[in-house]
Amino acid sequence: MANDVMNRNYDFFDPMNFFNEVGNLGRDMFSGDSSMKTDVVEHDKDYVVTAELPGFKKDDIHVDYHDETLRISGKTEVNQSAKDDDGRILRQRRSQNVARSFYLPGIDLKNVKATYADGILTLTLPKQTEVDGNHEISID
């Protein structure tokens, strides 16, 4: 935490930065860095979404697409016990919840591909081919 304060490129006493930092102080101190680093790259024929989810198992990750919005979420819990050299039981408990959403219109859902390896989730979301916007509707 001390390094975080030292590495910031602003004056701590600047009134414009003060309120932003006070609002984030509790979250930074108690939850740690629980963000999901994500890249979204748009190509002519598809979107490629890459999300860093280290420490998650494939079953801990949920991905869905609804209302032209891609949602990625993950939840993991660690509950471990071990004995130190003196025979004392040491316990580690940690849980992490992350979620991100991205508006990506016009996805061809039948051809979406997803892989998860080495803590990296990669989604390839092909765009739908152009559909003729003119469709005549007959009146009965």
C-alpha cells in the first residue's frame, strides 16, 4: 500500500484528487485488487476478448451474452490449513468475485469460441454477416 501511494503521479493534497482517493480507500485496503484486466479488440469480422483470471478454475467462470452485452464473471474461494515448524495450524481463507460487462452488438452466437488456459480467458465472437435491412411484410 505504501508503494501505491508513492507511485501515484499526483499531489495527494490536491482537492480534486482527495475525494476520489477517500472513496477508494476502504475498497483498496480491505478487498485488495479484485479487478479483472480485460482487453477487447474489434476486427472487421469479429471481436476478441481476453480476460486475466489467475487462480480461477474453469468451472469458477461464467460467461453469457444477453441484450447485446457480453458478461464475464468469476467467483473463487480458497480455504487451506497447514502446520508450521512449531506445529501451529496456519489458515488461509480468501474469496474473490470479479465481473465485467461489454456492449458488443451483432454477435453470431452459433460460432462463438472460448478457451481458458494459464489464467487467460480468450473469447472470439464473430460478427453477424450483413442482413438485408429491407423486408417486405404482407398485410392479411
